[in-house]
Amino acid sequence: MTEKNQKSLIKAKIKESLSMSTLKGIPRVMKTKNKCIKSLWAVGTIMVILAAGCHWYYLFSGYLKRTVFTIVQENYEAILSNENFPGLTLCSLVPFSKDPTGEIPSYEQFHTKLLSKIKELEKRNKTLNSRTKRLLIHKSIYYDWLGLNDARKIGQKEGVFILNCKLKISGYEGAYLPCRNYSTITLIQNPYMFNCYAIKFNLPQIENGVIDKAVFTLYLDEISPDYSFYLKKNYNLLGEGIKILVHDKNNKFPRVQNEGFIISKGTKSIVTTRPVFRVRKPEPYTNCQEIPNDIYNFTGNLVKANSFAYCSLRLWQNEVVKKHGCISTTLLIVSELDHLKLPRCKELGRNITLNGLEAVINFINNFYNITTIEYDSKNATTGGRCRHPCYEHYFKQSYSSIDLKGSYFINLLEYADNVEAIKNYLKVQQTFQKCIEKDTEKSCIEKLAIVPYKNLIELEVQQNIHFGALVEFDAPVFELPDFLAKLAATINFWVGFSAIIFIEIIDLILQICIPGTV
């Protein structure tokens, strides 16, 4: 047979094989006597079945697990409701309180001792750059130096007293109801944030009346000397005031902690919210409902997930755990690593020895040389992948404020809802302790009760229905026509894939390359 005739015969066999249907090809493949082809057929069949099974599993599990997702829409037909009036969380911006026992070293003591040791190091030609110095005197290092238990003792000072609370009822001009007639206001320590407290009060049942706004008068006590010293020696980023977070009143604390406002002392502030109506299943179906691993620094300001401080500390934390098997800066970072019960990393120690200081400096530099951006507590954005994918929608809100007249004075005893409570509050102030040494208790309280307006915050929180409400509801993902269409497409794909790849090709090999095996 000539070469030309042989090529023609091969072409004819290829055409004949391609013209064969898959149904005719299957018996030929299964009846083959070639062991290699049989093995190839078996392996190919198993692979197709496994791949198709995985594909179908993810198809079904996707519909079963994510049966709903949250949709947020604006609604301009919603009506005001007491049930949708928001809850509030207040965060004091002053992190330090004085230890009454005197057993816990103050920041000033820490600062003085640390600088003396740094000077000793510099005499040994161990020069520190400005970034390392700033980090060493940062409050996170101070809290690490104290240890978690002592830090909590000086970190849970509320620093904010609710003098007066009243509710304005819509439709009744000038009608205010005092909150004290319906419930007591309590401050509950937030487990995720130092110095943050939720204001809990029950809304009154009013016929033909809806709460339009809640009006609070807040008294901020004097700033502690230790914190004044810290601000003097470091950056005064925020000053005195509060951070307010508006959230669903059914939640004890805000789950999304980045939608707050910093309100300075000595202002009248108005926070306007759009009510949120929820038609939700009890379980979170979207990843946006998880508590984001954000951190609050001790001035009450949120360090966002895209800030340098957050990203570098998280990276530092992860690297420390990976390389050394210990955990550091647990007070600054709300870490998911806490449950591992890891030992603490290298610390200064209460005595701050030179060897210990050098070890900590080397430890810091090892992990803070990951970037050229200097650490100064500023929100410098990095290009890293330190971001949360999404946040759950909460109250859309606006904020405005005007300064109060600092020359005006107010008598706290006459203005407070609870006179005994404000008396007890004034008794623990440092100025009271100095006054009581020279005067009577009654006289000291009367003197301290006269305060300037600049020590107050007049806060109004109101829901404004005119700009529409936000409605959250669960929309079903599962739609039968869509599911059947995807299922049919999946089956068609794998049947076609099996036929073309593992049947037609093997059949072609049998017909052309290995004649006589059928």
C-alpha cells in the first residue's frame, strides 16, 4: 500500500469515527481488549464522576446555605415608631483614671522611668530613632507594661455623667417627658471597647404620640492629671469629649463600630438618624453581620481597618505569634487569638532593666521595619490588604454642633434628675478630696456643683422620617426556575464533557491508532 493510499485510509477512518454517535462508541470502548485503554476509561470515568459530584454539591449547598440575603432599601412611606428609636453607646475619650490604692504605677511614673533608661542606653551609643521613641511612650506599651488586669482597673472610668434626660413627643410642641418617670438610665461596660457604655432606657408607651427626639445633658468631669501629663508629652489628637455610636436599640452594643461621631466638650450637638425597620431572620446570613475586628485606641477614636496603625499592628501580631508563639499588644487589638492562651511576649517589666529595654526595642524594630511609614497614631492609609470586605448597613446619620457659652454657669444639683447620684459622683472627684481637707462635705459639694457650660454636652438624638427610612429584609435567593435551569445546564455540561473527552477521543484512538482491539 502506497503512502498516499495509507493517508487516505486514515482520513476515511477518522471521518467514519467522527460520524459515529456516542451511543455506538460506548460499547466499542467498553468491549476493548486493550488493558491500557480500559484503565484510561476507568480513570476518566471516576474523574468525571468526582468533578461532577463536587460541582453539584456546591450548586446544592449554595442554595441551601445561602437561602436568603439582606437587601437594604429606602422607604418614604414609613411612619415614626417608638420601636425603631435607636440605642446609644457613649465612649469617654479620657483613658486614665487614678488608682485609689496607689498600687498601680501612673503613666507619669512609667514615662519618667522609661526615659531615664533610654538616656542610659544612649550613653552606650545606642541611639533610637523618633519612631521607636514615640512607640515606646505610647499608651499601648504602657498598658502592656502594666499588664491586662491593672490596665483594666484604670481603664474603666466612665468620665461621663448623664445629668438630665427628656423625651420630646412628636405632634406636641414643647411637650417633653422626663426619662426618669419611665426607667433608670444605666451605663453598661462594653466588653469590646474600654470606656464605652451603652445608655439603656425603655421608651414610654404613649397613646397617639411618638418619640421625636431624646435630649441629654452630659457632664464631663475634670481630666485626670495622669492623662493631662500624657497629652502634654504626646500628641493631643482629640482633646476632651465623647464618642457617640447610634445603633439598633435591640443590640447591647454596636456591631458595626465605625459609624460614630467625636463630640467635643462644651457643645450643643444634634445627631439626626434615619430609622431602620428590620424584617430579618434571627441568624446572620451575610458576612456583613459579623463583628469586624476593629480596634479602638484609648482616646476613643476608631483606628479603621485601612489605617497604618491597624494594619501594622495586626501584621506584627500575626508575625509574633507565627515566629515566637506569643501574643503582644492585646489591650490595643481585639484579637481572635486571645482564646489560644498564648504567653505574653517580651515586655519591659516593672523595673525596666537595660537588657529588657534593649530586647523590647529589638523586638519592636524587627516587626515595625515592614514599612517606611512612621508610626505616629495617624490614620495613614497603606496599600496593604488590611480591609474588611463589607459592613452591615445601619443608621444613616448626620451631625451638627454649636459651641456653648463658656461664661455661663450651671448648678448641677438643681439641674440633675438624680440629685443623690450627682452628689456621689462629685465625691469621688480629686478636687473634692482636696476641698474636704479644708471645708465641710456639704460646702464642698455646693462649690463643686457650680460648673461652667464648657463642661457640658447638650446632646439631641432624633429620628427624621422626612428623609425616608431604611428597610432591611431577607430576600430569597432560591427561585425554582433559576435553580432548574442551572441544574439542567450542569447536567448537560458534564454529559457533553464526558461524551466528547472520554468517549469520543478514546473511541478515536481505538479506531485509528490501535486497530484490532475491538
